[in-house]
Amino acid sequence: MVQVVPFRALRFNPHRIPDIAEVVAPPYDVISPEDRAALLARNPYNIISIELPVGGADRYTRAAAQMRQWQTEEILQYDNNPGLYILEEHFTVDGRQFVRHGVLATVTVTPWSNGEVLPHEFTLPGPKQDRLDLLRACQANISPIFLLFDDPDNQVQNILRKATAGDPLQHIALAPGSVPHAADVSRLWAITDEGQVARLLKLFAARQAYIADGHHRYETALTYRQEQAARTHGGSGPWDRALMFLVAVNDPGLAVLPIHRIIRNISSSWLAYFHARLAELFELIPLDTRSTPDLTSTLDQTADGSFLLIERDALHLLRPRRDLAPLLPYDHSPAWRSLDVSALHTLVLEPMLGLGEREVEGEGFLTYTRSAQEALDAVHTDQAQLAFLLKPTRPEQLCAIARAHDRMPQKSTFFFPKPVTGTLIYDHQAAMT
């Protein structure tokens, strides 16, 4: 069901930019102003100046002009032939090494109701307007939307691994910490053989796809497609598609990190009965270690619905006394009710600590972190009262939520690493020539 289309990529010219590592960046939504400044200090041609322009209302047109100027200067150049691109990423999580394979391609954007690509979370209007203004100005996709797809028989993955036997088209080795949330090493190959491309397109056409990361960019691409269709009286064109990175749900290198909860400013009236209320649903098992690896290892070995509770003078494993799913709202799917994060918010944060929707969405009560150590430090230095460590959501849980046409709670998943921006660009102008 995934309509994949090969394209001529716009890429940094290795003769003008010998070290591509200097000009790549994270996606727009995971970069701080300090990170942005550091990337541009390293190389003024860093893609972040186009991906995340700053300044006044003309910042988007300036980003578009800069992209075209870089083409004039031959900093950016088109590949000779259309193709599909294989991205192989090497990275480490908690001392364990991973290798992830995916395809960079253009994919036809269709409404969620068509069911070809399924979402798992809601979007906000602010980020969508920002991405739409950039897309209108540049007429190009600068960073890819991250898709998952079903590949139960490994047919797509087998093709990708065979295609990476030769020398890569591009090799990016990043210094530690130089590009936040990125793989240590990324390698790129192009598949231009018509037979191989046709086989992959046929396989993808039979696959279900899910958004892993990039809901705002997907909805932006759909809005842009609808705008262009209205402008051209229903005409088709390069705006029908968007740049996407497709990874198999069962790829052994697919890593999802947990997002932990840090709690502040809870009144003493809530805390007075907190342990007693917890004990109605959970066994509170004391832990005598403050080693982050030991804590996360302990949590990973527990049943679904378990959490780690961090307090100033105690650490507890919270293990459910019974199946928690029947206690959760039945206006959600069974897949939603099976999530640890659903149980935490619905059964603990709201009824036991008073953190309802208004408090969760506001400031001052709940913050999020991907670092277990940061959660520990926040509580032990009295910057927070409590913290909850969660296990990561599994990719198959995300897919089940999407198939049920449900949406996950806020801050439920963090796919790592983020495919770097600047590996290649989908320029609509090239597609029209």
C-alpha cells in the first residue's frame, strides 16, 4: 500500500564539501538554539540554515534563496539518474551496538483515512505552519519523514543488505556529540538498476506503513499537495510526494528509547496518601542501587505495567498486582490500554497526584527526559519531588495502536537515532524537469 517513487536527489557536492559530516544536522524539532549556532560555526554551509531558518517573517524566502544560491555555487548538485537510496546507520545505545537499514525515497502522501500510511499521535498547529511556510518557499523536502513498514518475510531487508556490498556513495562519520541524536556513522548507496527498483516498488506496494517520526511534516506535505492540486485544477506533480525514510518494523537495528517523567510542585495533601494508594495497584519493591544501568536492567526484565519510582530517599520497583488494562478507559483500543505509559498517566499521575490534562499540558508540574540519570539527579538534588522511569514502547505496540486508529499518549516514543538532515534533498523543481 506504500506508493514509493524513485527520484533524483539533490546532495552536497563532495568536491566542494569534502567532509559531509560538517554540513548535516538533526531534524528541526530536536535542536536547540545553541546546537544550531554550533553547527553553523563548524561550517557556514550546514543544512540547518535551510532546515531551521531564524529571523523575521522573510526567513523562509531567505532559506529558499540560499538553497538556490548553493546550487549556483555547485555546493548542492543533482544526481544524474533517479533512484532509491539505502541508508545504513551505525550507532550505540547503552553500550550495545546497532546497525539500522532503511530506504530514502519519495512516497505519495494520502489522507489518513486512505489507510496507506497510519499515524500514532496527534499534531499541533504551530509546527505544521512552520513546516508549511518552509515547504511553500523552498518547494523541497529538506528532511525525511520516518516511516515503519511491515516486512514479515524480510524480502525488502534482504535486498537492502545485498545492495550494500559495494562501496557507498556517501560516508558520514560524526565526532561524538557533534550532531545531536544522530548515528555515529551513516553510509548511503543508490539503487538505479531498473529491475531492482521495480522489485522494491512492487514489494512496498504490498506493505502497510506507519509514521514513526514526522507526523507534522506528513500533514504539512498533505496540505501542500491539496493546495497545489487546487492551483492546478486537480493536476498531479512532484508535490504529490514527500521525502521519507522507510525502515522495517522488524529491522534488528530499530531502537526506541523510553521517555521518563519528572514530577514537581505536587502539594503535600496529594503526597500524604500516595504510597497507600499506590499499594492498592502495585507491589512496592525497594531497590538498593542507584546505578542507572542496574535500574534500567531491572525494569527491562519486569512485566508490562511496571515502573521505577524515584523519591528523595527511596527507589521502588512498582509491579502491578493484577492486569491493569481492564481499569483503563474502554473508549480506547486494547492496544492503547496495554501501554505502560497509558497506565501511568491514567491510574497514577491523574488520580493519585492530581496531574490531569491541564496540568500535564501546562508548565511547572511534569517534564520529560530520555535520560534515566537526569531523572535520578533531578530528584536527588531536590529539583523535583518524584520521577518515574518507563520501559520503551515496542515498535509492534506502536503499529497496533495505528492499526486500531487510536493515538498514543503524549511523549510515548523516541526513535533513535534520527536520520540526519542533509544526506539528500527532494527538490520538486528537479522532478519537473
